[in-house]
Amino acid sequence: MAKRPTPKKRKPKSAGRIQHSVFVLQEVRRLRNRQNSPFAVPASSKNKAKKALEGITRIKA
């Protein structure tokens, strides 16, 4: 008969909260850095109507 594995210690509830707060801090830092980046300008919208017309190759009567 196989030996039973040793029981593992339970992770305290506070550890999960600490882990989440660390994640939130990193996410806020990442978003703030992204916002302040020189490449953070919003992308210019593409003229989709013009592209749709170019995509039409034949017109049904």
C-alpha cells in the first residue's frame, strides 16, 4: 500500500489579498506608463466606407 502524501499547509486568506493588491499596483503602474508613453496617441480611424466600396467587384442587378 502506498504512503499517503504529507498534508500541506493552507494558504492564509490575507496572502490572497496581498497577492491581489500587488497585482493591482502593477496593473495601475503599467496603465499609467502606457498612458504617458509618446506612442499612446489614439489611432486614427480608417475610412471603412471607402474600403467597402473598393471591395465590391460586381454589382447584382
